[in-house]
Amino acid sequence: MEHLQQGITNAFARFADAFVSVIPAILVLLASLVVGVLVGGLLRALLGLVSRLALRGGRRPGSLPDRFLRAAGLEGGFERAAGAFSFWVGVAVVLAVGVNALEPGALRNVLTDIVAFVPRFLAAGLIVLVGLGVAGIARRSVLLGAVNAGLPWARAGARGVSVVILTFFVAMGLDHLGVARSILVAAFSILGGGLVLALALAFGLGARDAARRYIEKKLRAEAEDTGIRHV
Amino acid sequence: MRALPALEGAVAERLKRIGKADVLVGIPSFNNERTVGHVVRAVAAGLAKHFPDVHAVLVNSDGGSTDRTREIVERTEHGSLEEILVDAAPPPAARIVTPYVGLPGKGSALRTIFRIAAELDVKACCVVDSDLRSITPGWIELLVSPVLRHGYEFVSPLYSRHRYDGTITNTIVYPMTRALYGKRIRQPIGGDFGFSGGLAERFLEYDRWDGPVARYGIDIFMTTTALAEGMKPCQAFLGAKLHDPKDPGADLQPMMVEVVSTLFELMERYEESWIGVAGSEAIPLFGFSHAVGLEPVPVKVERLASIFRQATEDLASLWGSFLSEQSITSLREGAATRPDVTLPDDVWVRVLFEAAAGWRDQRLPPETLIKALVPLYLGKVASFIAETRDGTDEEAEARLDTLAAVFERNKDMLRELWRAGSR
């Protein structure tokens, strides 16, 4: 009975020692986080100031990335996206410095691995952001083109195109993070191959006459366009 | 410093030999072998009959035609002058056939013509389309004489058109231009214009020839520049314009994007010129007005209405980027009416004014914004047809005058929207 009591006491004592030993590390991490947030916020504020100074007295210049993000439906545009990105880069860099300052040990190893993952995570986020942009632009283009052409499936078609593109970019992001790489490749191969085969069968075999009429009409339209086109 | 379009060595050499000229007639072309011969014959006869003592030059600015267009322009003569009551044939006008540089389109073609006009220091110019079937020698007199002999600087065409031909003009360009610049130019994008050599030089000062002005935007660019820069304008009645009319439901998107982009862009450029203008005034008209038998334009009204109705369901969130909630609600109400859609004038005016302000504030990419306007324009056309299908041509024209008056009356709204964006 005494052995058991001694054992429990020793275990609690070791736990308390271990807990006390990580408190400085946690404090360092918390301090790093606070400094990181401050640095990130400063970076974002600086970027905003530079941008406002650059645009003083004039309207938004509509730079290419800005137009891209707005076209993607991200209302804040480039200024806001760049601000958010610089903020998180600031936080990540300061956290990495903080982790490096820790005593060597298991905790440091784990945190180093986590912090080392952050740049990859940011890059994957950037890939998904680009995907959102491309998907948004494609959705708008398909929607406008289809509505203006009077096609009844405009909204569904636009959503479908957007989902396909976004799925592709999310898969790229996951691949960049190294998540389920082999499953992703297999899934995309099956999906892509299946789609091409289905379209080929549907258009070339199932709708052979429609395909012929479509191609003939297309060729005729091109010939007519050349004939009547004028400046 | 302005950048001038390049000229071929042989053309520059030819211009040196010609030296100066009084009148220049420009014909932009691209694969127009079927019609360009008639146009050249009419121009040559017009110059011989109406300007026999004037040193004239005919310039064809071609976009790389792969048919016989250029050959036809070089070889076509004016034909029998006796038939048009000319006794003594004057020396033929010098003829220059040249390719143009820049984006393919009418604007780039005309830019080269402006350059040649400036090089030759001409007093008066006119440009006519190469797909015309109804041009006569009298057109040249009507487009050139007001400039050469009456002190005007810009001559806009006035055609007899079927009430459903030129719907972008009728519902957008005419009423907007009239409300903005205060002059009643009925066909601001007619395509055939007369102008002074000085105005040709002003056109060359423009610095964005890599945009819509290089294409379909050129016509509204010429008209707006003339009005905004205070040139003395007039109109010339040319009768019917027979060419290939476009069904408003078919392939109008690129044209509308280029025309409306240019209209909005020039609003920004010439804000000082239009912001203080109130009301509008008629401008002098040359030519003898007469009734003309017109080719009907087969418009598929049900298709226009169907696109408008579908858009109120599918595009409402996109419209929300630049239209007010009030406008979107009114559009939905108009789309719900049966059997025809209705788009009242005051709603249409507010939509266009909000779109102009939204374009200026870049609420959407420019092309996207204007493409989002296409179904609304189709709805307005459908609504106009529903109102006028049983009336006379005069009643339809009066209806368009009423629409233009609503634009003028609501100009304060445009000023407010425009200024709110610039704050």
C-alpha cells in the first residue's frame, strides 16, 4: 500500500516537474504569438498606408491582381488579400523564431514540425485562393454567356464549371500539403477519364446526328462570318 | 506626345508626291468585294459631280482582305458621268489603298485615315462604310459640303431606319448622348461621318487605341469627341441605310460591350464637358428629308423577353454589385408582367445611370458589367416593341423622343451617382 502511495506521489511529482518545465516554453510561445500578431498587424497597416499613399488623389487603378480578385467575387480585392496574407506571414515568421528559442526537447521538436508546416499551409491556401479566383471568373463568364444566349441551364452550368475548377485547385492544395496523394491522383484519373469517355460516347455515338449537324453549322457559320464581316 | 499609326513606305512616298489636298474620303474595309465597288463608284461620282474643282483624295484603309476588295478599290472608276448629269469629267481623285496597323477593326482603319488626312492637311473629310448598298453620290456632298462650305466641323448622318433597326442607338446611345452633351444627334453611331481636318487631328490625339475605340467604339468616340470638344455639329439626311441589319438577339454582345465601354470611358474623360449641361437642343439638318420604303427587321420578341425574364432570376446577385435594390425590384416586376415584359423609361434610365457610375467605380470588371446589361437592354427593346408594334413609324419615333426626355429630366440623378462615386 505504501509502495502504491509512493508511486502515485512520485508520478504526480514528475508530472508537476514536467508541467513546470514547459511553462516557460508556453510563455515564450504566447509572447511569440502576441509579438507575431503585432508584427503581422504592423505589416498589414504598412501595406495599407503604402497603398493609400500610392492612390492619393485618384481612384483605384484596377491592377491586374486586383481585377482578378474582384472578378473572382472577393470584394476586398488585392489590397485586402495582400493584407491578410502579409499578416499571417508575419505571425508565422515570429512564431518560428519563438520556437527556435525553446530548450531542446520533445515539445520543441513537435512545435518545430508544426511551424515548419505553416509555409506549406500558406502556399496551399494561396493555391486555393487562386482557385477561388479562377472558379469565380469562370462561373461569371459561363453564367453571363449562357443567360445572354438564353440557355435555360445557365445557373446550373455555371455552378458546375465552378465546382469542377475549385475541386481541381483544392486537390492541388491537398497535394501540396502531401495529404492522400495517391488517392487524389487515382480519383482524378478516374474522374477525368470517365468524363472524356462519357462525353465521347454521348456526343459521338449517342448524338451522332446532332454532332454532325453541329459541326456542319459551325463550319457554315464561320464561312458566313467571313463573308459578311466588315469593320 | 501622340503616337501616330505607322504608314507603309510606299504610302508615305505617295503622300509626299501628293503634298496637300482639300478633301479626303475614307473607306475602311475588310473582305467587302461584294459591295465595295458600288461604294467606290458612288464616292468617285460624288467627287466628280459636287467637287470638280477640289483637290480630293480617296483612301481605302483595309484590314488585310483575302478577297478582291483592294483590287476592286484600285480599279473601280466612277462610270458614266453623263448619267448623273456631269458634262465635263474632272481629273480623277488620287487614290490610296493601304493596310492599317493595330487591332483589327473599324477604329484602327479610321485611325490610319485620320493620319493620312493630317499628313495631307485636308480641309474636310468624310468616311463611309464599305458594306453600303444604298450610298449615292449625293451622300458625299451632304457629308463634305457642310464642313467645306458652311463652317461646320462635324457632320453626323441621319438615316431613315426601320423602327427596330439600330436598337442600341435608340435605347442607349442616342438618349444618353443627348442628355450628356445637350445636342440632339439622332444617329451618334451611324457609321458615315463628315468632319474637318482639324477634328481629324484631334481624333489622333486620343491615346487608347488598344481598346474598344479600335473596333466598334470608334463611331461613338468620334461623335462624343466632336461634341465634348465644342466642335460645331450638324446632321445630314442621307435617306435609307441599307446594309446588314442585326437582330438584337443575335451576336450583339461584342458590339454592345465596345460601344457602351467607349460611351462610359468618354464620360469619365469628358466629365467637365457634360456635368453642367442641362436639357438639349436641335442641331442644323442638311439634306432633303423624304419618305423611304424600309426593309423590315425581323426581331424575335419572345426570345428577348425570355432572356430578360431568365436574367432577373439568374443575374440578380451580379446586378447587385452596381444596381440599387430599388432597380432590381422594378426589373423583377417588369419581367413578371404578361404577355409582354415591361421596362418603364424611368427604371431603364436609373439602370443605365447606375451602370455608368458602377463602371466608373469599377464595381465589376468593365466587360462583365456591360455584359450583365445585355439582357436588360433586350428587355427594354422587347418592352419598346410591345408598346409600338401597332403604331406608326412616327409614333415609334415620338416614343423614343419621350424616352430621351426622361434621360434629360433625370440628369441630376446621374450627377449625384457620379459624384458619390468620386468622393
